[in-house]
Amino acid sequence: MAELGHVTWPPGPIATARILLRPPQARDRAAFVELYTSPDVGIYTGGARSREEVERALPEEPRRRPGLFVIDLDGAMVGMVQLERRDADYEVRQAAGQVDLGYLLLPEAWGRGYATEACEAALGWFAVALPGEAVVLITQTANTPSMRLAARLGFVEVERFEAYDAEQWFGTWTATTTG
């Protein structure tokens, strides 16, 4: 994994009207396990992983990775959003070397606008931290909620392609895209 660049990390918590974006903490481990093992969450991300595999791979103390935010609702993790610069040899060539927006929420947090709120806040932080740099987003076209979110956030379609046995949507965003 490549770094985001020269950014101050972690930034102070980023508060929105309803949620807080913050770096992961040890107390979030159980929520990360639920997130990565949920069959509902895994539908468009290659499937849920086994609890044993996730428990074994997930460190007790989370690593502070620039661009990784926990979505905190009333003191509890309900998801995560990350801005990650993909390595030059990343398997999806369209995102190689680019900063990629990703997000996952626990099913009980779906449909309430938290993903939009979290992604808008993360993109706002990114626009200040790395002004003028584009962000990319890849999602399956079958993932209707993610496609709607990409449009709400102001991502512009660049292309569609086949990968992981499904049609993928690739879009780009810059702070100037949304004005």
C-alpha cells in the first residue's frame, strides 16, 4: 500500500451533524470483525471473510493508516471510510497510482445517509490536505446504492469495465468537480 503523501495524520476528529470521523482505536476491533465477516457487507466486495481469518489477521491495536477513518455514531463504530493511494501495480489498472475512496458500513447503519455524510467529510478533508488532487471510486454497477452515492458526491464516470466477474463503474472526483 502506498502512502497518501505528506499529510498530517491523524487529523483532529472531523465532526459532521450526526457522526464523527476519527482514527481507529482498539475498541473498534469487534466492529471491524463484524464489518469484514458480514455476508450483507460482502455482497459487492468479494464476499464475507471467515471470522477466524479476520480475527487472526486483524491486529489488537489498529495501525494508524493515513486516510482511514472510523465512522463513529454516538461513540460506536458503524463503518469506515478510507482514501487510499493504490500502488502502481494495483490489480485494477484504472486506479493504479490514484487515491481511491472506499467505504463500508454495518448493515444496521444503511439507508440513513451516514455514508454520504462520512464520504463528504472525508473528501472535504482530502481537498484541503492535498488540494487539486483527484480521487477515484470503483463500484459494481449492480451496487445501486453505491452508484447513487457516487452521483451525490459528484464523481464523474470515466469508464465501465469487467473485473471480478461483474461490470465495474470507474469515476473521478476533484474539489473543483463539485464547485
